[in-house]
Amino acid sequence: MKKFNAKSPLGIFLIIIVPLVVILAYSGIRLDLTKEKRYTLSDNTIKVLESVKKPLTVEVYLQGDFPASFKQLQGETKFMLEEFRKINPKIDFKFIDPIKTKMSQDTLMAMGMQPSILPDVKDGKISQITLFPYAVIKYDKNGVSIPLVVQQAGIDADQQLTRSIEGLEYSLVSNIKNIAAAKRKKVGILVNHDELNPDEFQGFVQLAMENYDAGPIIPKNQTELTLEDVPLLKQMSALVIAKPRKAFTDNEKVILDQYIMNGGKTLWMIDAVNAEMDTLTRSKKVMPFPVDINMTDFFFNYGLRINPALVKDVKKFALLRLVTGEVSGNPQYTSLPWPYYPLGIAENNNPITKNINPVKFEFPTSIDTLGGRKNIKTKVLFESSERTLLKQVPNYVDLKEIASVDSLGQMEKPSTPKIFAVALEGKFNSAYASRIERKGYPGFKAGSPENKMIVIADGDVGRNKVIKGKPLPLGVDLLTNEQFGNEQFLRNALDYLLDDSNLMELRNRNIEERLLDRQRITDEKTNWQWLNLLLPLIIIGLMGGLFFWLRKKKFG
């Protein structure tokens, strides 16, 4: 009998490779060989998972008979949750088939889930499949529903699946972090400068309250912010100033300056021009005028200047639905281009704006970034297209401009792309470090720790429509039946400002699409079927013939 040789290829395979495969299989160790490391959790994710102190359950409603694309999403979700459980055994999960368990759609929708209805073709018959691609995180008697599928207009099903998988880790771990937090962060909404009224700002308040404790900041003297309001401001992790139309006093500016110097985050939605669509719709013509809220020097300190000139984008714009005729007494509506409603379309890889629907701005102005501010990084979030016009004010805005959106009117000129929104981060310096006002603030600070700020040159970006006294969801336009990305943009903005775990960077994860050529599959389908059928038989026949030849040569 021939002696076994451990150094032979067969010996190496049996002694090293086979035991290694068995050990890896039973130990659960996995090697991530993907270029983008899609199966490797980030260090920040691991820290969040390790911080969960009580049992946490994730219920995933992706079980049952559904298309292959959702099977892939199901597999990716299961894999990620298995990795979560390895990091922290207190985290568990289960997959639920709502059809098999006979859960009613009303129950699922009451849990915050919206159905996805997909066509299904079998044996030449078309039917519909209703899915609820959501996960529900339950922790300490609290629960939250999170969508697993990215809702973004203008992309096909394959892109939607890829982007859903890209955002899967962020969606899961950010919600785990929020629901398991021992104490929720507070967001203050300034109410004193003729800001948006409660009905118009309800959509934003609701999205803020999903993950934070949000409430109004009303000056104690009912007139202006004073030192009496500082203790309340210090409790706020972020402050939102939405469309102020009354000028800030110098004392208020010092208080806001010191709020920022003490680490407070700020979200500004500023109108530098007063122009309202309601007035224009009624009168067909309106005269916008500049709004001075006495904050020019304040923003200049951070390297920004908000210009009092309306931006018209004649390439990227929303539609305005107007009555353009009448038939048998019934008004006839037409959706027409309106350049004063430019769209913010993400064209950079910023986690705040990535994978969201276009953001609708209404009569925005522009932001100049002045630069030269030490220790401050300025990131552009949205800007207009290369086909931009500037309208100086005061000046008339007329509905007749719809007829020729790209023509130049009075006091209008072509311009380069204009910035609508920016994010600032770094160590900010006080505008009052060398001024006499510093003596009136106890414990004055000349500089801030690492801080963040977002400035938007449109006060209406956070305003929801109100129909018959009832607020609509933020970003919804009933007349044109469109869902804009305002809600997701502002949710991401808040998360960015209050993200002390640096989880927002997970939204920048890119997964390269390695898709098959569908046209080639259709054209070459028969060839590949025959190849798959005959190639194994040919290989077996060749191996059998080779074996027979070797045996005959040795023993014949």
C-alpha cells in the first residue's frame, strides 16, 4: 500500500485546508473580501452596539413570497443583524411574515408602516404583492418603525435596492442609538421674531420629536432674549431659528453668540427677501422687498453673507399648478415651470443630502462663502444650476413670467450657480471677543469647542402646507402630487448637528453596482441554457475517458 505523503497537494489539502474550513464554519468567523468592505461594521457602530444595556429586539417584516430583489435585501438585513448580535448578545432579531401571521394592514399602518405594492408575473398572469419592508426596533417598552427601502424619485428598482443596502447600517444603528439612549437630546425652537406659526411648522416639529425632545424657546420677558433665558438655552443641544422676520437686538446676538461658543448647535432658515406665494396668487403680481434681521455682521463672522436678491433657476425648478382655463364651469389646471421654486439636487457626496428626493426651495436668496475663517470648514449642501438668474429687489414678480422662464426681466442678470445651503464645522471664534459687549455676559467665552452650524437661505424650506386648517406632511405638494425631500433633508440636518458618534459618515458608504446585462441575458438565454446542460456532461465524459486511459496504460 502506498504511504501517505503529508507534503503532497492532497496531504496539504487534508491536513490544513479542510480543518481550517471546518474551524471557520463553526466559529462564525467571516472574512470580508469585498472592495468596499460592505460586510465590516464601522468602529462607531460597534461602540453604539456595545452601549446597549437592556434586551433589544428587531422585528423585520421581510418574510414570505416576494420578488428576488427583496430576497437580497432580506439576506443583507439578516447578515447585518447577525453581526449586531455577535457584538452584543442583548440584541436579538426575528423575521415576520405579516400575511402568514394574518396581521391587518390597519395594524401595520398604525405602527408607522406604509405598504409597497409590486407587480408579480407568474405563468403569464399579472398579480399584485403587498409588502411592508420595515423593521421595528423594540427596547424597554418603546418602539420605532424604520423603512428598509430608500424612497427616492427618479431611480430604477436596481438603484433603489443598492441605495437601500448602502444605507442599511446607518438606518439600523442610528435608530438603535436613539431608542437606547439613556437621555434624549433637547432641540429648542426660537419663538419671538415672527417665525413660522405652529401649523406651518408642525411637520418639522414632528420629525424632530421622533428622536429628540423638541419645544419652543420663548423669552421670559416676551420681548427679547436676555440673560434670564440663558439657563434654558444651555439645556438645548441645538437651536432652530426658522424664518425670523423681526430684527434681532444686539443683546440677543451676544446671547446667541455665547450659546454657540458654549457648544450649542444651530440650524438657521433665513429669508433675506419678503416674497409670499399666497399674495402673488391672489394679486398676480407682488413686490418683494429686502428683510433686515440685523444679522449681517453675525454671519460675516463665520465667513457667510446672505444676499437680498431672489434666485431664479431656469433649469432645475419645481412646477406651479395654476388655473389656466374652464370647461363647462369646471376649472382646468396646468402644471407650469416656476423658476422661483428652484430644486436642491444633491450633486456631491455629502451624508446630509445623499439619497434623498430633490428639496424644494421657495423664493430663496443666496449665500456667499467669504473664506479665510481659521479652523472652519465650509461645505456646500445645495446650489443652483449653471442657468441661474438674479433678480434684485425691490422689484416686481409677475405670474406672467411663467410664459418665458429664461428671459431677462427688469433688474435681472445672468449669474453663476448660487448657494442655497451650507454646513459649517470647526472651532468658531466669537464676534465679540474684542468688543465691549463681552463685559455684559458672565463667563464670556472667546472661542468654541468643535462645533457645527447649518445655514439655509430660505425660511420656507421647513414650512409645511396647510389645507383647510390641517397641516400636510413636510415636503408634500397636493396640487402637483409630488413628494419633495425637505423632510429627509431637515431630519439629516438635525442628525448631523447632534451626531456625537460620527454615524452620519455611514451614509457615505458606496456599494458598486455589479449588475448583469439584461439585454444580453435575453439575447443569449438559449445558448447559456445549452451550455449549462452539456458542459457538465462533457467534463464528466472527459474525466471518465482520462481515467480509463490512465488505468489501461498502467495495467494494460
